[in-house]
Amino acid sequence: MAAHTVTVALVVAHTKNGVIHLYKGDVVPASITPESLANLKELGFVSADEEQAATPEPEYPEGEPVETWKGDQLKAYARDHKIDLGGATNKADMVSAIAAAKA
């Protein structure tokens, strides 16, 4: 889950035990209520902080690319391995391009 950072001068947020004041640049604590966080997000008072976001799932399975992978997974693998897919538009051509680049 991404951490959220306050983007305005001052916000008041509700916690289970009352209210807290947060200032621009503060990271929103996990103790605020889900309703309060949703309200702050809706009003644009907080933004997701990418550096503190949870590690995303890998974009493709482990192992060598095969045609059972989705097109986006093949593209992500090629991008991460700096492989040019050329004009490949279908999965078979992408797998062939990746295999040729690794040979």
C-alpha cells in the first residue's frame, strides 16, 4: 500500500482516538480512519508517495518467455532486458525476437 503525503499547508484528519493536524510534506499515518483518508484523497489534499509504495508484483513470470505469457508480460521482459522487439505485434513474434536477441 502506498504511503500518502500531505500536499497542502494543513489538514485535519480523524483517527480512532480523535483528530490530528498534518502539515505539508507530512506522511499520513496508518492510524487515520479509512473514511478520513478517502476524503483527503478525494479533495486532492494528499498524494501517493511512490518511493514509499509497496514493492509491486513482478510484471512477468520467472523463467524464459513463452507464448503462454501475455503480450504485456513479453513487452515488460523485453524492456527490462533491453531487447528491441522491432515490429513484433503478436506473441509468437515477440517470443522469437527475444530468443533471437539472447542467442
